Amino acid sequence: MIFDYFRNLRRAKLLARQPLDPDLWKQVLEQHPILARLTEAEAIQLKELTTLFLAEKQFECVQGLVLEPYQKASIAVQACLPVLHLGLDWYADWKTLILTPKEFQDKRRDPDGALVHEYDEELGGQVMELGPVILSWRDVEDSGWGDGYNVVIHEMAHKLDLRSGDYDGCPPLHNGMSYEEWELSFTQAYEDLRGKVGRLGKRAEKMLALDPYAATDPAEFFAVCTEYFFEAPRVLLKEYPGVYGQLCLFYRQSPLTPERVSPERKSS
Ligand SMILES: [Zn+2]
């Protein structure tokens, strides 16, 4: 398509004229342990996506927050990790990120259901269908350390989920993937977690390997599993190997064995 041609041309020019500051990129790689597994080729690809993300998305700060270049790059790199082998066009239907200094209250609940995410009373992140992604900087700071929590990746997973038109924990799958196998793996795992959370009650948070918040509904289960996939893949593989396998196919990444990723499989 002619539109794709001009967009790709614009992106190529931008990468040539405004490359990411090398020192800034070095700092980003060093301060996000979840990026340590990437191959050299993947790191180069992620740097390009991060550069384009910073140029194409709009960052709006509220409540007095001011973001330094490193902070924006930290958000961008974590947002781009899930689409490393999918491409930035998976985020083409939204443009704005709203950043708050810390967790925020859900005071803007939309009766028509446009609001699709909440973390209990205090929100660390939120997405609106076709609308902005809202993130608290304090939660972004807690992300990327390899402990299973990542608010940026969580909200990006919701955006990918919404690409299918439904907020149901199943993004549009690639050719060669099976919706039946996806549903089987995810439903079994989700029901297992719901059962455990129900039995353990208040002890669930301490006793379960996965965040019990994942048992909220299938969409949250997909988002939380995606967090573990990129943050603590061994935990997810041990708990729910079927889900881990489906996420390898969807994200076209194998966090535990990066050499298995085929570099030419970048298109959707
Ligand atoms: Zn969520």
C-alpha cells in the first residue's frame, strides 16, 4: 500500500536523522534487567522501535510530573518489548500516554464500558479502548526488574488484546496459530488459578507464584501472564507451560531460549 510506503520512508528517515542518544540507550539497557537476555540483533531492533515509539507517541504529564528523556525512554523500551517481533503497527490505533506521578483513583468510570482496566481502588495503569494509556510513574519505576511486575507491559497486553475488537484475553492470532489451542491452554490455566485463589483466600498473594489479580477475568489473566512472560518467564513456564508456549507463538519470542527466535519472522 502507498500509505505503508510513505510511513516506512518516514520512519527510515527518522531513524537516520534522529537516532537515540547512545549514552541514553546504554543507560536503558543497564537499568532494565529484563533486557539482558536479548541477542545483539534483538537489541538493535528494540532500539529502533523505541526511537520510533518516542517520535510517534505523545507523552502527556499531569499533576506536576515532568519526565526526563531517560524516563520516557524507559517507558518506550518496555512498551516496545512485547512487539519486538510483531512491529509497532500493533499499536497504531492509539497515540497518547498519560503519566501521573503515582497511583491514581478511578474517578472517571465510563458507564458505557469504555474503561477497561483497574487495579483495585488505586490504579497503577489503565487503558481506554482506542484511547490513551494511563500510567503512574511510580509503578513504571517498579517495572522491568525481573520480578513479574510490569505495569507498562500489562497495559500494552490490554492494547494487543483489544486489537481483536474484544476485551477477552485473546488478541488476534497469527496464521498457523490455533484459537482452539489458545483457548484450551488459557482456560485450563485460568480455571486452575481461580480455584487456587478461591481456596486460599487472603493467603493467595503469599502462597501463589502468580499474582492472584490474574484471576479477576480472562483479560487480566492474559495481561498478567504477559507480564510474567517477559519479567519472570521461568515462573510462568513452571506454572502454566501451555500458556507459556502460546505466548511464545504470539509474541514470536522465547524469553528462555532467545536463539530459537527466527529473525525474519517480523511481519504479522
Ligand atoms: Zn489490567
